[in-house]
Amino acid sequence: MDVVKEIIKNSAIGPFSRGFKGMVLSLFASIVCTLFIMLIVLLRYGTEMNIQFGY
């Protein structure tokens, strides 16, 4: 846990308040979870999907 605290302290969000740090980290975690869920759905149902590229 000390390593994570040190990384956050030396990052761009280091000087901000704890509330703002929490909001930024929760936003990052939600984006990562959404991308992971999208990857799982694509791997599971990708062969059945009709994906078309273009206008």
C-alpha cells in the first residue's frame, strides 16, 4: 500500500485534496471496469455479432 501512496503522491494529482484524488481514481477505475466488461462481451459474443464498418 505504501508503494501506491508514493506513486499517487509523486503523480500529477499529488497536491490535490483527498476528495479530488478519490474522485479521479474512482473515475479511472470505472473506465477500466467498463473497458474490461466490453472486452469480455466482445470475446464471448463477437462471433455472433454483425459488425460493419463505414458510414
